[in-house]
Amino acid sequence: MTARGRQPIYLRFNDHHNGMEVESEIEELKHRVEALEQAVRNLLKNVDTVEVKVEVPKVIISREPVYIKVSESELYGRIILLVEEGFFESYRSPSEVAKELHRRGWAPKDFKHVRPALEHLTTLGILERVRDRSRRAYWVYKRAEGFRSVIVKDVKPQV
């Protein structure tokens, strides 16, 4: 280490003709860096306080309501009606939802569509889901906190 606490820089050259030229350039750069360091030290001697301003990005997320028109005759509409009627006040498995749809005579053409519909309604913020390993169903669904729906009866446009 040098007297200033820095490690010396060692370079090896295979070209002996240009070696002296590169060494003199390195020496020149060392002198310039030392002169710059001395100038900064002299400037800081006259300064009482150094203030550093750092800008931190601020992320603002705006949520806008999404209006979805769904018919009661569609699977999504029927599940939303179950949400409105309080069926999802407690956690329900996809099979429980399918049984309730069947009990009401709303059985879909294929029950394999119930689980994807529940997952899609979860992504829309209508339902929330959690894992429940104590039950046979891996995921169970419940009405999402803060979900508000507006059920509008079919209004025919006036012509």
C-alpha cells in the first residue's frame, strides 16, 4: 500500500516499445486524480454543511371501477347472484358452488366451468380465495371485502 492508503496499480505489457508511453500516461492520470482530490478537499474546507438531495420516485396507483354486464342466464351472473344473496358470506368450495347452482336449477352445461369462473371472479375482485388444506378442495372462495355490485334490471332502450 502507498502512504495514502491506496493500493498501487500494476500493469503488464507484452509490447516493450509502447510500455514507457503507457506508464507516463498512467502517471499523468494519477497526478490529475490527486489534484482533483486536493481541489475537492479545499472546497469542502470552506463549506459548513453539505446537503444532498435525493429524489425518490412516488408510485400512485389509481383504481377505476370496471363495469361488467352479465346476464342472470350466464354462469358468471348466477354466481354473482349467489354473492348478492349471501351464499359466499362463508368460504365455499367449487363443489359447494356447483351443488348450489344445481339445487337452484342453474346447473351449467358442464360443471368443469365453475372453478375457472370462480377464479376469474377472484381476479375481478368480486371473490377472494384462500387455501384450505383441511377440506378436500384446495381453494375456497368468499365474497371479497369491499365488493359492491349494482344489480340493474334489464332496461329496454327507448326508440
